[in-house]
Amino acid sequence: MNRNFKILTFVLIIIYFFTYSIFAKEPTEIKKQKNNVQKDIEISMPEGYEGVYLVINKTHNTLKVYLNESVVKTFPVATGKNQSLTPEGQFNIVTKVKKPWYLPKKIPGGDKKNPLGTRWIGLNVPGTSGYKYGIHGTNNPYSIGHHVSQGCIRMHNKDVEWLFRHIPLGTPVIIKSESK
């Protein structure tokens, strides 16, 4: 059994580095824009940007899907219990997982007790690999529209499943608060 554990550990490490190296890459144009993001300025896509991107508004708990600067769809979401928990800035989608496991409590994907719901869409927040901060479903639909999470963006399962189907890896995601 000890040998099997070592083999499994080795395989998981290889999978982790392989996954990170594939999904951590950003399109050059988006990378240039991300490097220009500063605190206390308006975070937005460049004028005339063509393509799909998401904007999450922490103040109003909404996620908007944009295509070529036009809103295609708007969803209610839940964000961090306080403003500092959900990071702000421009990120990219780097992981997508169906029926994600909730590792802190070892709850398998698909289990009704799983707080991540049916889908995980991971973001490349600096210092993470797409598995710490993300957009995911929930086992508590009444939390949507409120500031209740530990930093992730929660959605109704049917909404995150739509997003999962329609939004590709590499898609830019802007998370911001509305200035007062």
C-alpha cells in the first residue's frame, strides 16, 4: 500500500504541474492589459475590445457576460462576506471542473452537501493556480444575491452550468466594486 501511495502522489504532482502549465498561460493582449491594472482606477476592457468577457460587480452581486462591449446575459451572484475577501482586478479563466470535490471536508462532486455545487470555473488570481478563487455553483441557493462567501463567486447551479458551457478557458474576468 505504501508503494501505491507513492505512485499516486507522484501521478497527482505530475497532473498538477501539467494542468498548471497548460492553463496558466494568458493571451498576450490580455496579459498586457492585466499588467496595467492599478488599485483605485477604473478596471475595464480596452475600448473596442472584441470578444467575450465577464464583469462581476461586488456591490450589486451581479455577473454580466459581455460580447464586443454589449451585455449578453446578467446573473445574480454571491460574493465575499466582506469586500476584501473577493479579489478585485482583471483575471482569466484557467480551470473548468464538472462536479468538483470540496477538499477541506472531502465531499465528492455531485454530493448534495458539496458547497461548490455542480461546476468550478477557476481564476488566475496572483499566487494561485485556479483552484483557490473561482466562480462556482452552490448547495445553498438562498445565499445568491448576498455577501456571504469566503471570496469565491457563487451562482445558482443552472446559471454556472450555462456559463461553463458557453465561456471558454482564457476568458477575461473583471471583478470590481462600484465606486460610491
